[in-house]
Amino acid sequence: MAAETDIFFLYKQGTEYYILRITKPSFSNSNEAEYDRVVEILEEKKQELVEKHHLQDATFIGEYQGLPEGDGFYGNDTRIHNVWYANHEKKGFIILGKATTENEFWQSVKGKYQKPAIFIKNVQLLTLP
């Protein structure tokens, strides 16, 4: 059984950054149809947020399927400060974290990510109720 988890999608429009936090429902790993439906639900929720916040022309930077380090990613905050991201070797995937310095960010990172990390002073966090 795959547990319910948050997925984070990073977009940039102009000089503004946006993180879409979408909860992926739990599903049975042994049921392909159930997995396919969960992927559809995730895409529908993402599209709903993109349209609601007029991000159709925004640049998709990457997706993070993990638990970002730092406060702000999980509560009801709508702005997160001092966010870093780095690209994964697998195109379309990133890692996110909140840190004061790039060195602090890299100390919390595990995996095959490409340096340098990119700093974002302010990010707007968008979620569905």
C-alpha cells in the first residue's frame, strides 16, 4: 500500500516562483488501475491550481516527491522564504529545501542532484482546500 503523500511542483512565471502542493491519495501498489486513477487525480488537481492561479504560461521547473527540509512547506503559510532547489539527474525532478545558505541546503540533500543549487528568496505556496 502506498501512503498518502504530498507532491510539490515548482513553477516560475516572470520573476515569481510558485510551489503547488498537491496530496496524492493512497493506493494499492498491486492494483495498476488504482495507481492510474491516482495519477489522473494528481494531474486534475495540478491543472485546477494552474488554471485558478493563471499559471498556464508559467515555466515548469520540476517535481519533488519527498519531504522538503524546513518549515513552511506543510502548514497553512502562503509564502515560504529562503528556498533552495536543485535539479535531479532525471529530467523534470528536483529537490526542495529551506536553508539559510547553499552549504546548509546541500548538507540536508541525499541523492543525485546537480550543483549549483538555486536560491529563491520568496515562493508562493498554492494548495487546494
